[in-house]
Amino acid sequence: MIELIVLDVDGTLTDGGITYTNSGDEIKTFNVADGLAIATWTKRMGKKAAIITGRTSKIVEQRGKDLAITHLHQGIKDKYAVLEEIIKKEGLSWNQVAAIGDDLNDYKMLKKVGLSFVPAGGSKYVKNIANIVCEASGGHGAVREMIEYIVKEDGLEEEFIRVWL
């Protein structure tokens, strides 16, 4: 059973675009359906979630707080090493972890976890090693698709829906 989901940001939680304003502020757009699924996983079902991303952004920090992300790591070059530490800290096995990422910096992590996902627009190299290639693109419901797949496979669909009734 999956106890921890691990999320990349750019190209996974977002469409991969990065917009800068004239004043230098960064803008990212997150999918509301992804957010509701993550919040259901964390806040309503009491499961754990991690964001591990190579970039650093105040926007990601805020999104992590909004969604009750248990572990938020930004500016990470070796996502695998960070995830290994999270797994140890949480007392989990690799098989209890699902991860989604879209590019080469996610490769090693995706290859090791129990269940790996890649958004439709992800790199062909990570698509080749992923368990599931999502129909949805990053920022357009890929994370929602991942979570719904997990709750179905783990027999948690009724709980996933019931927490909102």
C-alpha cells in the first residue's frame, strides 16, 4: 500500500512554464483538480506527501502549505538522496512510495520507488522506465490521475470519495 506520494513541480504540478513579471516576480499556475486530490490524500485521508524540486520558489512553499505537504524540499540536485532520507525518517520502504516526475533529474528516483508516474509531456527517457505514463500533462491533471490510480489500486476509492460526503 502506498503511504507517501512524491511530487516534482515544474512539468508535473505545473505545465513547465515559468513566467516572470517586469519586476522579476515568478508566476506559476497550479491545477485545482490536482490540488483537491492532494488535499484529500493529505488532509482528509492522513497520508503523506513530499515535494522535491530542483528550483526554489516562494510560490511552491505557499502551495505546499496550502496542501499540507509533509516534506518540502527545494533547490535539490539529488532528488534520490533526499527521498532516501525521507523514507528512513518515515520508517517506510521504497515499495510504499509512489512518485511522479517528468525529466532526467527525476530518473533515479522514479526507477527506485514502488510505483512511478510520468505526465504525458514527460521525457521519453523517464517514460521508458515509469510504471504509468499519464494521459494528462503536467499542470493539467496528471497528479490527480496519479492519486486516483493509487486509491483505486489500494482499494481506497470509497474512502477517497467518502471524506467529502
